[in-house]
Amino acid sequence: MTTDAGPSGPPDPLQVVIVGGGTAGWMTAAGLVGLLGPKLCSVRLIESDEIGIVGVGEATLPQLRDFNRAIGVVETDMMRKTFASFKLGIEFRDWGYIGSRYIHPFGAFGRPIGGAAFHQQWRRAALAGHDSDLNDYCYAIAAARLDRFEHPSDDIRQVESTYDYAYHLDASLYAKYLRGFCERRGVVRTEGKIVSASVSSESGNVESLKLESGEEVAGDLFVDCSGFRALLIGSRLNSDWEDWSHWLPCDRAIAVPSERSTDLHPYTRVTAREAGWQWRIPLQHRTGNGHVFSSAFMDEGRATDILLANLDGPALAEPRTLRFQAGRRIRSWTNNCVAVGLSSGFLEPLESTSIYLIQRAVEYLVRLFPGRATDPGLASEFNRLMDVEYSRIRDFLILHYHLNQRTDSDLWRQSREMTVPASLTHKMALFQNSGHIEQYRDGLFSPPSWISVLIGQGLLPVDTHPLATATPIDEVWSQMLNLREVIAKRVDLMPSHASALAEIAPEPGGASAIPR
Ligand SMILES: Cc1cc2nc3c(=O)[nH]c(=O)nc-3n(C[C@H](O)[C@H](O)[C@H](O)COP(=O)(O)OP(=O)(O)OC[C@H]3O[C@@H](n4cnc5c(N)ncnc54)[C@H](O)[C@@H]3O)c2cc1C
């Protein structure tokens, strides 16, 4: 392990070895050098070109902007080099029932009226005969529907400050972009295949890795970013896997890029299908598509036919199949190995949460970075935090399946009838009985997300908070009408998403530089 320089001096930097150069590997490297720096750690990353990376993962969450900002990535530069577009939310089609549509926005629904949450007042108004569409009171949704985009205002008095945004980006290019960022800051990259890992029989720690070339790489801390292979955390350390596929049965995805459509929507679209769902992600230069489905309910041939029959433009490559299982490692930090990315778990990409989970793991690793002495408490705390993150996302994803009124296929019938985690049952009951949303500090998702999906999937509160009734209903309704009008007028003045992107011209090199 690292030597101690004495009571007054800093310790030698910890030698960190990262296994894998996908989004997880390069985000980990960027987080360590960007947030801790060379005095605390030296970083070496090993990746195999022959094995390659997953390379899908094009939709992100607003939190990624915090990560980029913290390590010093400039938005326009990053967007230009990853052919990114802006994302204001996710449109769900046919989820509650065939024909239903709603947007899960990165933004608030209205503002509290008379001390009661806006959705409570909206529900109260509806129960009193003033029916209206909740989505009309959300600035992000109004902008998304009209394909508009501009950066949110910093002035919290303005309705233009009530939303957030994320990116659609080419995940392979984002990893490449971060590689350049890291190498300029001293991260050493080694290309090569790892063939074995030496683990101490005494401590259980990983001591070194052996490459196909014969080279041995030793380290203090190993970060397993080897993707679904889980080279260290799974194959060598046998960290237990918790299977959640009984709640989230989709286990396959077929992905294919298609020609860019003329409508450049600032949102991801996810359309429910007979045995799963299909994504459509608009980038600057192409559209990403994929069909996520359960192999228990559909075979790959039919899933591919459905995907190809529902593209907006001609396919640009052969469809590619990816296999996975919903679940996660119970202890993604085991001994001196931390799993980040797909090696630590996977929850289907419906709410674009994988890159977010990588970001959180990197932030927690930085926060709990081990010093000179080995402290098992750091690993326990890391695992506790990741448990919170995974479990909250799991519940939110299950909600989309469970709360449906579709009668057309077994997947939807089974999902509706299944017993869900007690934590989710509690959240749904709270909302149904009184419109209350459980609030928490750590983990996704915030109340507007829950509100949009609960209501979008068809669950309406039967009652509201008593505080809502303290304001006369006519006054509530008049404030609601006013807000709806303000939002409609302001959104109408916003620039289009296409013009916002035109300011971020692609890299020089023309169309030939554009990857498919
Ligand atoms: C169908 C699908 C859709 C997705 N969509 C989204 C999305 O919209 N949004 C989102 O946030 N996330 C999404 N994800 C997840 C996202 O793709 C991943 O979280 C992300 O790419 C991180 O992958 P990774 O770096 O963990 O693994 P990988 O990309 O698989 O990288 C693994 C690395 O390990 C290396 N490696 C493996 N074995 C060895 C070895 N023996 N020797 C040397 N190197 C080795 C490989 O070469 C590679 O560099 C999606 C995932 C899937 C499957």
C-alpha cells in the first residue's frame, strides 16, 4: 500500500488503476484527476480496443452538467465534439394506455398557491369542475411541445427559471472527449487485454493485473469499469448480485442509428410496445433508436422487425443486440476494488439513469477517497449511498410498468398484477390518498418527476392537503389561468431548438467527420 510520508507531510499519491475505458472508465478518471488532483492520486487506465465499449447511452440527466462544470468541461466545446442536442425531458407514448401521451419534464409544475403545492391546487380545481391539462403549467413541457430551447434564466422570479436541461449525446464520443481531458491532466492510458488478476489470499485485496502482453500492473485501489464483464468485482471478488428482473423483466435491447429527422425535438421519445418499449433520441447528426424488450415475451426477430418498422428515417447500420439483467451488486465497493458503471449494476435505460449512476459513484468515491489507513467504514458508506441511489431508481422505473391500463399483452398484464416493493406501494398510496409526494435528500427523483409519471400513468389523488382549501377556488383558478397564459406567451418567444443548436456548429471536417 501507499507509504506514509510522516506526520507532517502528505502521503504519496494513491495509485489508482481503472479497468475499462467506456463512459464509466473515463468519467472515473476525469472525476479523480479533476476533483482530487495529482497530489492525492495517480491514475492509470487500461482498456482493450479489441473488446471495445457498449457505446449506447445517449440520453442523460441534468446532473451531468454539474459534473462537467465541477471538472471544468466547457459546454459548447463538449456539445460540438459529441454532436449533442438539448433535452428538456422524456415523452411517454402509449404507456398508461394505447393512445396516451405525457412528458416527464426537467422542470416544475407551476408554483405553490396559498402555501399548497401547485399539483394539489390543480387537483382541487379539477374536483371543483375547473378541468385543465396539468402539462400546460410546466414551462419545460410547453417548450418541448413546440421544439423550443434556450438556457434557463437565473432570475428565480421569472417562469423561465423553472426548468432544467440535459443532453442527448454520442456516448462513445463523450468517452473519447473525456479521454483527451484526462490525458492532458496526466492520466496514463494502456491499451491491452487483462488476462488475470492477482488477489491476496490474506486480505482479499486485488494486488495486480496481468495483461496479454505479459506486463503486470500493480496498484493501491482498483476501479472496475469493465462493463457487463465485471472482471474484478464479479469474476474475481464474487460480490453478490441482487436480481431485480422479477420487477423489471426487460433483458434485451436492439439498437440502430437512423438518419436525422427534420424535426429536432428537444426531448427523448419512448413508446411502449407489446413486450417492452422503443427509444428515439435526436442528436445533431443522426437519431439513436432502440427496442428494449423482455425475451420471455418476444423473440429477437420480431423485436427487430418492430424497431425497423418504426424508424423516422433510413437505418444507418445493422441492428445490434445487447443482453442484460436488471439488478446490482450489493457491495460495489469490496476490499480495495470499487465497481463503477455496468459492472456495478444495470437498470434499463427508460429514464436515462446509467450515466447518472456513474456520476454519483464517482462523486461518492471522491468524497470517501481512502487515505493512508484502510477504513472499511468508507466502503460501507459508499455501498449504503449506492443502495439508496439504485433502489430509488428501481422504484421509479417499476412505477411506469405497474401503473398501466393496457390489456393488449401479457407483459403489461403481468406488470400491473405483480407485487411491487413496499417502498413503492407506500409512495403510490400517499399520492392517491392525499396527493402527497415523499421527499428525500439523496437520490433520484424529485417531486415533479413523480407527479408527472403518477398522473401520466393515470393515478389521480382522491383528496388534497387541507391547506389547499384555505384559498378560495375562484382565486386559485384565476392564478392558474394567468400562469397558463404567461407560459404560453413566453414560450412562443423562445428560439427553436434547431437555431439554438446551429450556434454549436459541428467540428470542422464536414460530413465525413461525422461518426455513425
Ligand atoms: C441498451 C442500452 C441503452 C443505454 N442507454 C443509456 C442512456 O440513454 N443513458 C444512460 O445514461 N445510459 C445508458 N446506457 C448505459 C450506458 O451505455 C453505460 O452505462 C455506459 O456506457 C457505461 O458503460 P461502461 O463504461 O460501464 O461499460 P463499457 O462501455 O462496456 O466499457 C467497458 C470497458 O472495459 C474494457 N474491458 C472489458 N474487459 C476487459 C479486459 N479483459 N481487458 C481490458 N479491458 C477490458 C472494455 O474494453 C471497455 O473499455 C444504456 C445501456 C444499454 C445496454
